[in-house]
Amino acid sequence: YNMAGISLGATMHNVTNSLDEAVDTDATEISLGYSLNDNAGLSLSMVNDNNGTDTDTKYMWVTLNVGL
């Protein structure tokens, strides 16, 4: 979703290992971004990864995009 330079997104991934069907991975990604101007933007992303175990792994990162 985009509105006035702010973007919000969500993506869900489901990966199945064809060699070992007992291993399934589900990951959910949520991102929030802001367009600083026509050539630069800043975004924050978070992923919750259920890597086939009972424990979820969480990742979070900030990205700065600068164009020329």
C-alpha cells in the first residue's frame, strides 16, 4: 500500500522441501517505508521465520536507498 510517500507491505512465504516432505518453512515479512525524495528512500523490514522447528527466528533490518 502506498500513500503520500509512505509504503506498507506484507508478504507470506511457504517453502516445502521436496526431498524431505516433513520439513516445511513458513516466513512472514512486514515492511514500512518512506520516500525521502525522488532519489532516496528509507525502509524498515521484519521477518518472522518458522524454519520447520518449534522456535521462530526473527530478523529486522533498515535499508537506505540512494539513487543517482
